[in-house]
Amino acid sequence: MQIDFSQLAPLDRYRWMASTVTPRPIAWVSTLSADGVSNLAPFSFFQVISDDPATLLINVNHRQDGSYKDTVRNLQSSDELVVHLVNFAQAQAMNASSATLDYGISEFEQCGIASVPSQLVKPPRVAAAPVAFECRVAQIQPYPAQSPNCSLIFAEVLLAHIDDAVLDGRGRIDPHKLDLVGRLGGMAYARTQQSFEMQRPS
């Protein structure tokens, strides 16, 4: 089977990409509006792209009418955000926060998600998240250059919060204890409960 992407409608391109590039980690992003209202939204076009400086990349699609989603709107007035990783215990809350709400309504409050203050940035963080990265925006890049339909957010990590419960005896992350969820195609998700190891060749 071969698929000529130039002949596909945007929705079909999305479906093929989203169902093949899997599992995708989920960035659960909290921001603050200019009026100080908290926002929380999940994005699965997400990855770590640099360790020096430590930088995460989040793709936030624009709405069908071309307008910005609340996350980007908030980051245009404030360059601070918190990026959380989502474990299985938080999957339902994460999914609830993906609902489209009117601007100025907090998903924390609407979905009953407990928050705690961050240390270096103003947006709050999810209290039960196993990992949370307090970040500052390094760059917001509309993409593609001609007729952009999304915003690429380059977020530099300032401080990480890691739940001690997900560490092993050596103080390192135990992926089974972390129990993250990732996006597959359609409505499907995966869990990091199965793993195997391979030694890299010297």
C-alpha cells in the first residue's frame, strides 16, 4: 500500500499520521490568561527535542476557523507554562480537560482537577501528576510559513517535579511505576506497562 499525501484531505492526512506514529506522549499543559484564569489542555503532538537547553516541543493546532486555542492565546500574553506527563490514574481527568470550553473558564475548576502552586512560574500545576515541568516559552513558531494551521511551542524546562513514588531503588524513573498513557489512532490509548531492554552496540 502506498499513500500519496499530496492527494489527501487534511483530515485524512491527520488520521494516517496519528494512527501510525504511535504511541505519542501527551503534554498536559497549564497556562494562565492575562486575567489570571488557569487553563489546562492535553496535546499529543509533543516531544523532547533538546537537552541543552532542555527543551520540549508542543504542536497546538489552530481551530477550524483559524483562531488560536486558549493555550496559545495565553502564551501570547505570558511566556510561562507547566507541561505535565499523564499517567493512567490521571487519564480520565486528562480526557475531561480536552472539552472545548468558553475562553475564561478554567478546566481545573470545571473538571475538578486539584492544583498546587508552581515555584518558578505563575501557572499552577496538576497536584497528582507524576511529572511536571515548569517552563518558559523560548519561541512560538506558526507552521507552515504559508497559511499556518498550527503553532509550534518551544518550551525551555526550568524546573522538574517528579513524584518519589515513580522512582526505583537507585533514584531513577521506573517506567512501570510511572505508568504513562500515550495516544494511538482514533480513540485508543496505550500504557507503559510492558517494556524490554536492549544493549546498544559499542
